[in-house]
Amino acid sequence: MSGKEPKEQISRISVSLSPVILRELDAMVEAKGYASRSQAIQNIVHQELMSCRQESGDELSAGVIILFYNNTVANLPQRLADLQYENLAEVISSLHVNLIRRQTLEVLLVQGKVKKLQEIADQFITLPGVISGRLHLIASLIPPVHETGRELELNVEEP
């Protein structure tokens, strides 16, 4: 085996744009530092496809919930932890970073049906003390942690 992975097949398409939109696209390519128009258009199409996937709700997706919150609000850190436990099947991992002025940035890695992920994100984002938050989905999935037929059994007793 050579160790090289096969190159992904690329399809070429033709796109017609008005001169105004083409100038704006070129300005965006320059400003954001894209390598090409194709790279910028691919990114735009990917974002729109994810938006459509979010609307359907039944698709499986992975992504992150990004939260920015005031950690001095009574019981907020505990409420956030409780919500993670309540959604253990979808919340894969979390990372929180303490910032200045008693603020925290938290990132939750999630996977599941898009509709369920949006519901979970809404539960987090609407908690008192959360300054801002959003769900960002990607068009991919995290590989299974456990083999099918060998589901993990948790024998955890409530305190």
C-alpha cells in the first residue's frame, strides 16, 4: 500500500453572474484571502446546503454550539452542566475557557438529528446569563465511538 489516499473527484460547472455580483465576489475573494473564486463559491454553497439541511430537521449532522456567558449568574454553570447530561447522546464533548470580567466561552461538540441539535442549542442559548450563542453545523459526521450491536451500558446510580 502506498499510503496515499485517493484524490477526491472534482466536478467543474459553469456559473453565470452579473458584472456587479462578479465584482463583489472578486472583492470578497481578495478581502478574505481565498485562493480562488472556486474556493469562495464552494464555501458559499456549503453554507447554503447546511442551511437547507437545518430546515429539514431529520438529517444527521455534527457541529458545535458556541456559548458566551456571564459565569457569575446564579446556578448558570450547573444548569449548563445539567443540560449536557440531559443530552448525553448528542453532546459529545465540551470545552470552556474562562475569560476576563467573569465571562466564559464554552464550545460543545454535538452530533445528531438537526432538529434535536437546534432544540438543544435553543435550550442553552436562552438561559439567563448567556450573552450570546449559536449552533454551527458541518456537512459531516463523527465516526461511531462504539460498534453497532455493542452499545455502551452505563450503570450509573443517581446520588
